[in-house]
Amino acid sequence: MSRVVCTSTRDAVISDAKNELVDFIVHRAFYPVLMADRTGPNKAVVEQLQSVTRAEIERFRSCKSLKEVIETFERNRQMQLDTDLHVDLRVFRLPVLNDLKIDFERKVYELGRARKTTLIAC
């Protein structure tokens, strides 16, 4: 079902969807890494994972559009599969982007349905 939205609020609706998707990724994929225990013999590896994760969060937060977030997720998901990062995350039983693929696609679909609007000039 469509809803009527003034064109002046269109950008705000899109920005809200982008931010919601980024928050979803941060909460599901990155937050567990940031909260991982940094004590013990693997302290250096965990700290490196956390450093990389903070950079990834900034990369997603700097995306200018919902489309860019989706493209960044897919690109990073594919690239992560072939890296030591993926192996390290698995060793520590932390989430990888590929774990989120289905839920991510569902979230994108939900956001797309919520954004269906009829724009009018205000």
C-alpha cells in the first residue's frame, strides 16, 4: 500500500531507511566483535579485529544512500569470504557478513516496502 508524502520529506524518508539499515548491520555484525573479550593469549588478534570493525562501521556510516549501503554490504560480504579476517571471526565464533545475508535481504525488502510512497509537491 502506498502512502502520500511531500517531496520535501522524501530525502528524510530515504535517509531514515539508510540509517536503519546501517544500524541493523552494526548491531548484528559489528557490535559482537566490538564486545569480544580482549584478554588472554589472543588479545592482539581480537584487538586487530576490533580495529578493522571500527573502520567498517565508519565506511557504512559514510555511505550517502541506501543503494550505496546495499552495494557496500554485498561487496564486503564477497570480499570477506576470501580473507584471514573471515577465518579469525569464525575461530572466535563471531558473526561474518555472510551470516546476515538472508536477514539483510529481508530488511532491505521491508525498508523498500515501507518507502513505497506517492510523492506530491508541497
